[in-house]
Amino acid sequence: MEPLLSSTAFFSSLLGDDHKLQSGIPQWIRDYRRGDLDFLATARLPSFKDEEWLYTPLSPLWRQPLKLVDRLDGVLPDQFKKYFIEDAVNILIYNGRIAGDITLPDQSFTGVSIEKGDAAFKRLEASREYFSTLTPNDSPLFGRLNRVLFSDPLVISVGRAVTSPGLINIVNIITSPDAAVFPRIMIKVNEGASLNVVQSYLSIPDIAYLDLPVTDIVLDAGARLDYGERHLHSTAGTHIGAVRVWQKKDSTLRSCILSTGAGIFRSNVNVILEGQGASAEINGLHSLQGEAHADSHTYLEHVAPNTTSNQLYKCVLEGESHSVFHGRVFVHREAQQTNSYQLNKNLLLSRECRVDTKPQLEIKADDVKCTHGATIGQMDEDQLFYLQTRAVSRDEAVRMLVRGFMDDVLSRVQNPLVREALTQE
Amino acid sequence: MSEDKNILNGSQLTGDYKYGFYAEVDSDTAPKGLSEDIVRLISSKKGEPAFMLEWRLKAFRYWQGMKEPHWANFKYGPINYQDIRYYSAPKLRGDGPKSLAEVDQEVVKTFEKLGIPISEQKRLSGVAVDAVFDSVSVGTTHQVELEKQGIIFCPISEAVQKHPDLVMKYIGSVVPYQDNFFAALNSAVFTDGSFCYIPPGVRCPVELSTYFRINAKETGQFERTLIVADKGAFVSYLEGCTAPSRDENQLHAAVVELVALDDAEIKYSTVQNWYAGDKNGLGGIYNFVTKRGKCAGRNSKISWTQVEAGSAITWKYPSCILQGDNSVGEFYSVALTNNMMLADTGTKMIHIGKNTKSTIISKGISSDRSHNSYRGMVKIMPSAENARNFSQCDSMLIGNNCSANTFPSIEIGNNSATMEHEATTSRISADQIFYLQSRGLDKEEAISLVINGFCKEVFKTLPLEFSVEAVKLLEMKLEGSVG
């Protein structure tokens, strides 16, 4: 039997004093928190026996004493300035807290509202049905941890039929060692509206921390979201993030997650295609070096007929890095004419790296086209040889081929603003 | 599609074949339940040497501390292990029906459709075959020829007595009794099964089959098969048959172990068509089997081919441990489920040696209200330089109340590995059926043609006569299931 979460240093440092958790939080959220705290107090630690955590050992996390950051302190180091994008709405989440006021620069953001503080809590209350949901395929532990510990929500919404051509750039930065941060973001795109959002997760090198964000995305009928995430974590950091998406009729999601891994890196993407004709494209690209680790879990649930999902996850591994891909597609009986494609490709560049991949299909409807594939391989010697015969040095040839391997994912980011933000530098 | 029609047709196969004709007259039957005494009784009845009893008891004690696993993608009712009779003396001849006329006509029709010869029909349906016919059976003829070559092929209980050194060396070497709940249970109480040893450099001249083995009228409930191919040997082994098999035991927990030494090759083919219960899922066999082969030597090869078309629940993963350098593992499977059947099947390929290769081709077809899952693992250990795997898992759904699932697990610990996995799920395309119909085929024929094409890669690895029967078997099972 696994030990209790409540017996760990992790628990006592974060949840030991529950008065602190309740200050400034509306009553209706406190009601959820009471249940969550009861759950956490008796929860067992997930281990390799737990299918969801089979390949990602969490034991270092539980030993780690962490601290909640109460106040914003210090000035933002210069090195992060370059992640702010001109002409975009830049929102800084600094050590888990939203810093400064948010200004919407020009008319390209009319109809867009971005709220924090009390206004954001009110918005969350209006979308309680989503807020109250716990991620279905994840170990419920982390969803509840975020719900108990978040304090500074951010809600972005776009009015009906508003096409916002600009970019919303959310920059999460952690500079405080041993910080535990719990960003909570909700993006609501109303009927027929469209929006572009990019999130960057950054930290100063080599510090340990826990980054546990939850991003909820609701796409109403005919809505479209172009979404990107870029992760440049510290090698000692832990990121366990969830992106949860609910898609109504004919809505479109285009998403791409890039990372260089972390000490423990876990990205959960859950998409529920609950309206007819909804389509989701979920792509990911990890480039891992040293002892970096990256674990991508995707869960695509086709509830309504005529829904489409497309997934391409690629990973380049060097050093002693470790990549995990666990992709699950679930097609309900009613979801006829579903098309679902999933592909996971891994390129191994060193001897010591390790890949675990688990693509899964669970299908209850008969009129569907679903495929998944996974490949693991090395650099093609023939291709390297060919390039060398053209007077390209071996190192350069390797770089070119790796670039080609990765470009496959990047070229799928259709929105130029999102692509530029993700690939900058 | 018309589901009702399908169910009607299905009952031709899975329907009511009668079990009533075995009278319980044996005086030599152990009481129900399992205890150390029962294990000792089985061992003494079988006249086993001490090491075997020791091993059985160790397995039994280990089993007592284990919990029944429930992780598979299905639920089944509780099994009462104290309500099973673990030993009964071999059935007397003459208890069965006296002629084919007494056998359920539906079963006879099925035999005819499959094109099974009359003599075999009798054997399969338990009709007492007259002694004259039996004595000239193919079985005896083969037996003589095998002995000449030094091949040992006999019931495992006989092997324990006659070749204890071989049995002691290899039993449990691939599936140790600690392996899993059902393997432990099997190790403690197995009473039947085959033992096969091919001496170095011998290529077994015939396809060995439980058919040919005299004294093996029935497969036991806890069957144990051990096949050893010594250096440079080759054997092709067939298990089961396409005809629906009669059996009164609900739980089948068999263990099959294969060992291939240097340059040896074992080809193991199974066609399984146990009673699958009625259309509402009542009754039927629980087929919980542990099958594993070890490519222990260099350049060895183990190839599994299975056609799973029966049993209420099938839960098995024929696997290969690729330990020797350059060894090869193959898995070809067609799993068909209809009515309320559940199948959770697949394979594990564990690459340990250098330059090891494995191929997985799995085809799942589900219809009616059945559930079909592929579950597999490809594990490439850090020691397995240049390992290569190719996996393909295709599923076909017929009807809207069934499900098809794919759960592959891939663990790669060596960068020189190359592996590819792909899976598809779809239904029979209406375009293809329309095209074939426009060429004058009726709908049933068209579907059968498409299904055959879907399964071709697997069928072509089966021995010829098996392959023909397997095709017919699928056609018959899917009669009336218009996609």
C-alpha cells in the first residue's frame, strides 16, 4: 500500500495551514475546497502501479518542501523581457501571481475581456459546470490540488462573433526557489468568435519548484481558438499542467505544445468534443537533453457525431532524457462518422535515452475512421551520408535532419502570430 | 444491418450443443475444492516423482497468497475455486453418443460447413470411435515415425515419469509459478497437456497436433504444454481445431511454455472455438491462458499464430522473450467476437538479445454486443542493440453495439532500436461492398471477401488446411452481420 499524501513533506508544507487557503476566496469555492481537502487528507500517493503514472516517478516531488508565494517581490529579471511581444496583450504571471494591470492596447481587442481578482471569480462562478469538473483520465489528485491552492485566477473571454486578430501572450515566470504556483486560467470563446492565445512557462535555471497550472477552455458553437504553449523549465523544476477543453458544435481548436522538458514534466490535454462537427488538432513537440523528462498525456473524447481529432506528437531525445507519450482516444457509441488520427514519433540521438509510449483507442461506434501510430528510430544513415556527399559536415547534417523532423510539427501551426510567438529565438 | 438475423445465425454455432451425455460414474473422482491434499492426490494419481510434487506444492502455497487479477477490460462474475473438481480419472469410452445421429444436428451442420471429415466429426463430438478405426488412425502412424527421429511427443503426465530430467529442466523456466494467479493455480493442479522435445538438428517431419496424440481425447481444464526445440531443431505445433468444442469446464487456465535453443524454430498455431455462451452471454468458457515462448538461443525463432473465435471470455497474451542474439519473435492473431463475447488478447515482445526482431500483426473483428481489445507490450531492454519491431493492430467493427479497443505499450531503452506501431479501426466500407455487389456477388459473399482480405496476413501464416478452415469459420460466424 502506498503511503498517504498527508504523511509527506510536500503536504505539510502546502496544506498544513488551511486558514491561509481560504482568505479572500468566495464561499462557493470554499465549499469545493472542503471536499477536496478531505480527499487529499486520505489520498494515497500515485505510484508506478497507477497506470497514469507508470512511467513518471513522482517520488522526488513528495520529499520536496515547497512554499506558497504570498506576495510579489523583486523586479523581473531582464532576461525575460524578450518574451513580451509587441502589439500583443502581454499578461505576466510572476511566481503564480498576476502582475500589474492588464491593458488592452487597441481596437484589435474590442469585444475581448480579460479579468482577474473578484471579476475573475465572478466569471468562474458563471462557468461552474466546468470549474467543478475533475479531469476524467488524470489522477484526481492534481486537479484537486490546484482547486485548493489557486488564488489568482485569470479569465479571458471573447464576445459573440468577435474575431480578434491580435495575440494574447501569457507569460508565466518562476524565479523563487521552492515555490509552488497554481495558475488557474479560463478561456471562453463565445459563439462564432475567434481568439489567439499563447502561454510561455519560464523560470531561472536550476531552481526547484512546482508549477501546477490548470487551463480551462470552452469553445461555443462555431468558435475557434488558436492556442500554443511553450515550456522552458528549469532542469530541477516540476511542471504538472492540465489543459481541459470543451468543444461545442462546429468549434475548432488548434493547439501546439512545445517543451524542453523539466525535472518532472507532465502535460495533460483533455478535449471533449461534445458538439457535432467539432474538430481539434493537438500537436506537441519536445526536444529533450541531459536528464530532461517529458510526459504527454492526451485524452480525446468524441461524444458527438461528425467530430474530428488530429494528434501529432514528436520528440527528439539526447543525453539520458526520457519521454513518455500516453494518448487515448475514446469514441462514444453516438459519435458516428468520427475521424481520429494520432501519431507519436520519437527520434533517439543518444544511447542512454528512453521512450515509453502508449497510444490507445477505445471505440464504441462502428462508422468511424480511427488510426494511431507510433515510431521510434534513429537518424537515417543514408540521409546523413547523402548530405555528407554534398559537402555538409556530419554535425550540420544531423542538425538539418533534426530540424526537418521538428518542422513537421511547427508547420502545422497555422496561425502566424501563434507560430511566431512559439518559435521566437 | 439486421441484428436479429445475425443472432439467429450465430446460434447455429454458439447455440445449444448438449452436454448431457457424460454420466458421472467415475469412482476415481476427487471431491470438489482445492487443498494441499488435493494437490498431493493429483500428484500420486499421476505417479509423479518427488520433485514434481514439491513444485506443485510450492505453487499451491504461493497461489494461496495471491489475489485474482481484475485489470482486464471486462468484468466477470466471481469464480469459486472451491467449487471445481480438480481431478477426475480419464473418461470411459462409450459414455458418449453412439453415433452422429445422436449428436446435435446443429453441430453436425457446422462440421459439414467446415468440411471436416466424418471420422473427425465423430471424434470431436465425442462419439465413441470403434477400435479398428482407431488403431489405424493417422495418430499411430505418426507416432512411429516420430520415435524413429528421437522426437518425444506425449502427454505431459507421461513425460514427467519417462523423461523427468527434461521436464525438471524446462518446466516453469518460461512461465514460473510465481508469474500470475492463473499460472500458479495451473502449476499446482495441472493434469493434462502435451510435452514435446525435438532433439538437436531434427526437423520434425509432420505438423504435430493434439489431434494425433493418442490418449488425448480431451484437453484438460488446467492444461500444461511444454515444447522444447533443441539446437537447430524445427517444429510446427497445432492446437485446437475450428469445430466448436464441447467442454463442461467453465474456467480454463492453461499454461503453454516454449523453449527454443540455438538456431531452433517453433511455430505454434492455435484455432480456438470453445463454446461462447448463448446470445445473451449466459454460460461459455472463460479462457484465461498464459502462453509464453523463450528464444533462449542465438538465431532462434518463435512464431505464434492464433485464430480466436470462441470462448465467452478470452484473456491471453502469447509472448516471446527474445533472449538469444538475432532471435525472432512473431505474433499473428485474428480475434473475432460476436454475441456477448469478450476478448482481451495481444502479445508481449521482450527484447533482450542483440539484433532481435519481432513482428506483431493483430486483427480484431467485433460484432453484435461483443468487446474486443488488443493489449500488447513491446519492451526493448538497454542490452538489445539494433532491436527491431513492427506492430500493426487493425480492428473492424460490425454493428453499433460492439467495441474495439487498442492498448499497446511501448518501452524503449536502447537508442539503436527501431520500432513502428500502427493501429486502425474502421468498419467495412460501403463502397467496397457496393463495388463487389455490382460485380455480381451477393452481400454475404462480398462481406466475407472483405473480411478475408482483412485477415489475410494472418491466415497465410497458418498451415494450409487450418487456413482453409479458419476462413470458413469466420464466414460462418459473421453470417448475417451486414456491416
